[in-house]
Amino acid sequence: IQIVTQGLLARTENDLIRFLVFEKSRFLKLTSWAVQLILGSTTLSQEYFLFN
């Protein structure tokens, strides 16, 4: 029984780690996209003010 529970725990830990890595990469993509959006909008507004 102990071996089975250890195997189950290891499997859930691996799934959890895989899930966390996947979520972290997705979170980083979202944050980088948001930063690019914010930076892009600010540079766009600066260009808009410069040219007008």
C-alpha cells in the first residue's frame, strides 16, 4: 500500500509541477503581452503628440 501511495504522490507531484510550469509560461506570455500593449500604446501616444 505504501509503495502505491508513494507512486500516486509522485505522479500527482509531477502533474502539479507540469501544470505549474505550463501556467507560469502562460502567465508570462500574458504579462509580456500586457507590457507590450502598454508600452506600444504609450509609444503610439508619444508619436501622436510629436506629430501633431
